Amino acid sequence: MVYDAIQDGVYAAITSGGFSSEPWILAYIVTAMLSSLAFLYLPKKLDVPQKFGIIHFFIVVWSGLMYTNFLNGSVLSDFAWYMDWMVSTPLILLALGLTAFHGADTRRYDLLGALLGLEFTLVITGLLAQLQGSIYPYYIGVILLLGVVYLLAGPFRRIAEESSEGLARAYKLLAGYIGIFFLSYPTVWYISSIDALPGGLNILGPTQTSIALVVLPFFCKQVYGFLDMYLIHTAE
Amino acid sequence: MVYDAIQDGVYAAITSGGFSSEPWILAYIVTAMLSSLAFLYLPKKLDVPQKFGIIHFFIVVWSGLMYTNFLNGSVLSDFAWYMDWMVSTPLILLALGLTAFHGADTRRYDLLGALLGLEFTLVITGLLAQLQGSIYPYYIGVILLLGVVYLLAGPFRRIAEESSEGLARAYKLLAGYIGIFFLSYPTVWYISSIDALPGGLNILGPTQTSIALVVLPFFCKQVYGFLDMYLIHTAE
Amino acid sequence: MVYDAIQDGVYAAITSGGFSSEPWILAYIVTAMLSSLAFLYLPKKLDVPQKFGIIHFFIVVWSGLMYTNFLNGSVLSDFAWYMDWMVSTPLILLALGLTAFHGADTRRYDLLGALLGLEFTLVITGLLAQLQGSIYPYYIGVILLLGVVYLLAGPFRRIAEESSEGLARAYKLLAGYIGIFFLSYPTVWYISSIDALPGGLNILGPTQTSIALVVLPFFCKQVYGFLDMYLIHTAE
């Protein structure tokens, strides 16, 4: 019964109707792998610490690898989003937190741990909601996401403001960018019809949902990596 | 065959007979979520480092989320205890280790890694014993647990004794408290009849086992968080 | 369908034909557990930092535990290699990286993170290739492995050369040893016939493959631990 639910799940919904989202997914994987090479090369070129290149490299490589589960069906296909997000979204926030610390005297590693832990746990709430067929874990996840937004808008912003004006501005731009995109994920989830989330509004069809879940991450991963390194470069 | 075993497994045993442990599980989740809010608020109030509040927050939030798998059956329900423990019990020992380090000059991060690694690995031995239907991994897990107890009673106690007398006493109380509870987990497992552990003694019924596995964690998570922060507060 | 594939998978292939690799697997587990005790004892005896003993302890204990899945069939049996490698091989490289740092002034934790992240991700590519029945993730994994080899042969070698001549020689010996063994893993995978990797060459039979996958790790884990500690000891 549980296994029937899986087989009628997210992957089946995405690939139904001729799998019109396949070219989008392929484009996502190819741009991820190409960006990863650029992220290894850019830090030296832009005089940005190598750690930023390494973090952005793993964000896009991991995410691209997980999207291959949408091309070739596997037991992971219905959970590939969570497998992607549980690694890549904490890394996105790690890059953002280290951007705030860059040039600042304060290094609040307890808050950095809280930020990454909240993000990891909220991804798991999405997985639990889908597996249990219950919307309650999703609600807890939304509360945890508000905690992420609070940390970015409050304590981390104050740390970034300790360093130069240019770096503080770079942080605020990146935090606003990521904050808005991260808030749109649960929104897409909620208005989708892919049965991942029971009680969803069924406004987007499966193909539209899967395209949204290619376009959003493209801006949060591929584009974000270039933006982060470029803004640190120009701020210094 | 493997999958039949799962469907006749822990979750089915718990929910059989009218699921009389449901109110206990619900109470566990509600107290976990309420404690989590208190743990974010208390550090400032009690003048305790914020990192303790953050660690205790994640212990109860993670544990509460995993217990939702006992309310709504999912493919994770038979493994929800391990999913809970593999994150929450290393965090419990992280809080204890940092309590020992608090005020001491020595910071043995190699021993802290050993402590958390032993705990994580011993949780996995429970999962292996259940999945393989073999008691041997359980025996290895008991040996690893003795290693945890040794580290708490030996090296970490000596580190705690470097700091003030009050903090050393606080550490010893907490380490004794956690040590006794952690030793009672494999005992409950061994005398239970939920087929999670082959070769168990069948003294406790499934409902009694699941109640024991609500009461024990309640003292190791919700109560422990308050106790840890209160004892650090009064010791300083 | 997915689950049939699992039941006809790696574990079935290994155990077919009277399971002639069972004594090899048993020997692997027993030597792993015995070595683990030696690794806890040797650092004091050899005047090597305790952290090396702790890391080598977890490498062999974790690996030995995962091999129990080949003795008692479980849902993990087809994936036990990945479950082993995703923890033990990053730890092998952690020991190697810390050997390079030992005595050197430079501590490039960003490169250490990259090394461990590459290794973890390449283990996952093997899992994806097997689950998806597609060889493309395997190719990406080989590229990531070349990244591991580059880091060992380039940046980490240069860091090791900062310290004494003896330690630099010890590092180069260990890095060459691990580099050659790690390169032989995907080779064995590719010439095996256990259907784990679609497009494999079918040169080795299942029993030969599983023996190869006992002999290779034995040198990378049990033997490597002694070698690492002995070489650090004699170099000082």
C-alpha cells in the first residue's frame, strides 16, 4: 500500500503526458555541471576565498546528480527533490553565512549551525509530509523556514554590517535574493497538484510544477554562485 | 519477504489493539514542540551560552518530527526510532560534552568526535539488527555503548573537573542521568516483544514497549534540556 | 518492479552458487573488529596523536558492521557497499589529510572539506548508477575521483612537504598507496558482472567481484590504519 503510493507518486506525475519537462531537466543538469567548473576557476580570477568556489561547486554538482533521478526512474525518483535539497540548501546558506562573516570580526558558529540545522530539518518535514500523506509536518517546516528568514534578516545582517559598507550591501542583496526564492518553494509546493503534498491547491499541473522546480533552483544555485562571488569581488 | 517483514513490523505492533499508545505519542510531540520554544528563550534569561539552547532546540524538534511517523503510517514508521536517535542522541551527548568543556581549558575535540561517532554507530547497529533479523549487530552496539559510558565517566569527567567545582558537579549529575537512561534503552529493547530485535525476551508487550520508548526519551530530551541549562546557570 | 530489481540484485548475485565468498566476508568482519581494538591502543604506544586512532577505529568498525549485511540478507544488502564507503572512504581521506597537516603550518580546511565532499559525492554516483540502471552517474564519479587524486598529488603533497622530510615521505607513501587502491575500485566495478553497473564488461563473476571487494578494502582499511600510524611514528 505504501509502495503503491510511491509508484503513483511524484515521478509518475512528472513523466506523464509525454514528459514535456525532460528538456528542462536536462538543461538544468548541463548548466549545473558547466557552472561547477566555472566555480572552481573563478575564485583565483576574482580574488575571492577558495572556500566559496568549493561550496558553490558542491551545490550544483550535488543538485545536478540528484536531477538525473528524474531522467532515469529509480526508487529515489519520488524523493530526489529532498535528496537534492537536504544537501544543497544548507550549503546555499553556508555560503551566505560565510559571506556575512567575510570581513566581520564576529563569527557566530552557533548561529551558523542553527541556520543550517533549521534548513536541513525543514527539508525533512517536506519528505515526512509526502511519505505520511499528512500536511502537519509541512506546517512545522514553514515555521522553521520563518526561523531561517529571521536569522538572515536579523543576526546575520547585523554581523555583515560590522564589515565594510560594500560587503554589508552585498550580503543584504544576496540574503534578500535567497530569502524570496526560499519562501517561494513552499508556495509552489502548496499550489501544485503532484500529490506530494496532501491538501495542496491543485493550481499548477505536474509539468508546470516540475518546470517551476527547475527554474527556482536554477536561480538559487547556478545563478546564485556567480552572484555571490561577483558581489564579494566588487565589494572588496 | 523482506517487505512483508516490514509491514508486520514495529509500526503494526504498536498500532495493533486499538493503538492505545497514541495519546502518549501525541503528548510526546506536543511537549517536544513546546519545549523547543522554551529552549530558544531560556539561554538569555539564564545567562547560559546560546549554543546550548540551539542544541536542545534541535534535539526535541527532530525527535518530535520523527514521532509523527507513529501517528501517520509511512515507509519510515518501522525505522522512526532510529531516524530519531541517529540525530538526537549524538546531539544529547554534544550538549553533555560542551557542558564538560564549559569553563575548562582543555577542549578535546578528538574525544568529542569519538563520543558522537560511537553514539551514531550504535544507533545504526540497532537498525541493522532489526533489518537483518540478527542479534549480532545489537551485541556490537552494546559494546559501543559501554565505550560511550567510559568516555563520560573517565576523560570527560576529568575535563569537567578542571573548571569550577559547581560546573564539575553539574556535569557529573547530568552524565549520571544520561548514562543511566542510555543504558536502559538496550534493556527495554531486549525485554520487548515487538520483533524489532530477534532473540528478545518478550516481557514487555508492544504497547508497553512503545510507552517505555515515549517515557525514556521524554526524560532524555525534554527534561534533560531544562536540567542542563538550569544546572549550568546555577553552577556559574 | 523496482523491488524485483532489488531482489535480483547484488546480494542475490553474491550469494548464488553456494555463497563461496562467505568465509572471505566473515574474515573481513573479524579482522576489522580486531584491528579496531588495536587502533585504540596503538596511539599511546607509538606516540601518535589519539585522533588518528579514533579515525581508524571508526573506519574499520563501520565497514565491518556494513559487511554483516552480506551475511544476513536485508533491504540494505544491495547497497551495503555504498553504505560502507559513504562513511569509511571520507574517513580514510580525513586520516590522510590530517597526516599531511601533521607538523605543517598550513591547515587548509577548505581543501580538506573539498576532499571529503568529493569522495562522499562519488560514492553516491555509484549508488545512483546502480539504482537508475544508467552508467552516466558512474562517469561523473570517475571525474570526481580524478579530483580526489589531483588534491592528494598536488595541494596536499605541497602542504606535507612543509613539515619534516620524514613526514613528507610518509605522506607520499600513504597517498600513493590510497590513490592506487581508490583508482582500482571503479576498475573492479567496471569489469564486474554483478549488474550493479549497467554497461560493465562482465569479466569478473559475482564471487570474484565480491572477493575483490573484500581484498581491496582490507588493504585500504585494516592494513592502512597500521601503516598510517607506523609511518607517522617512525617519521617523527
